[in-house]
Amino acid sequence: MKTTLKLFSFLFVMMVAVSACSKDDDPADNDFFVDDYKGDISYTELNGDGDVSKGPGTVWVTKVGDTYSFRFDRGIPNITGIKMEKGSNTKIFFSDEALGSITIDNNDLDITYSKDSKVWTAQCTRD
């Protein structure tokens, strides 16, 4: 009987631990999404200078308070100062004059972000 109770207790704890890391986590609430993501990234400027064609790369996601930064490799400028609104789940909404979306969950990072005639894209997964 004690063995059965221990087994059920262990299974309950494991179930709670696994469900705590769901896709419904809100990036505004925790630092779970801070990591590096690899996949296809690109960058385009309206005047054509500094363009980086779509190809493999890495995006490093960092967070200080409720502000996110996305650091790119391949010579792509970083996206910084992105505010996260609590309750938006995995979507990041922009408070400045930018357009697009940044979607982040426990495995994926998708960026389509446009500001000042520049466009960043990323379709990445966490390592």
C-alpha cells in the first residue's frame, strides 16, 4: 500500500511539473523564453544597403524586466527595447511605431518586424 501511494504521489508531481512548462506560458511572467533560437533569418532595408538574404542563423533572446531584446548573427542589427504586455501569452505587441509580430513559445520563435523602413524576419526553433 505504501509503495502504491508513493508511486501515485510521484506520478502526480511529475504531471504537475510537465504541465507547468506549457505553450500557454506568458513571456511577460517569466524568463522561460530567454535562450538562443536557430533557423532561417533575414534582414531588408528599403534602400537595399545592408540586406541579408534568408538563410541559417541564430537569434539570442534576452529579457530585462518586461523588455525583450533579440540579437541576431550574420551582421543583422539587433531588435531592442521591445515591451511585453502581460496577458498577451506568446504574442509581443509593440508600443512604438513598428509593425508586425513576434511570436514566442517553448519551442519556436517567429519574427516579422518592420520599423524605419527596415524588416527583420526569423523562423527559428530552440536548440
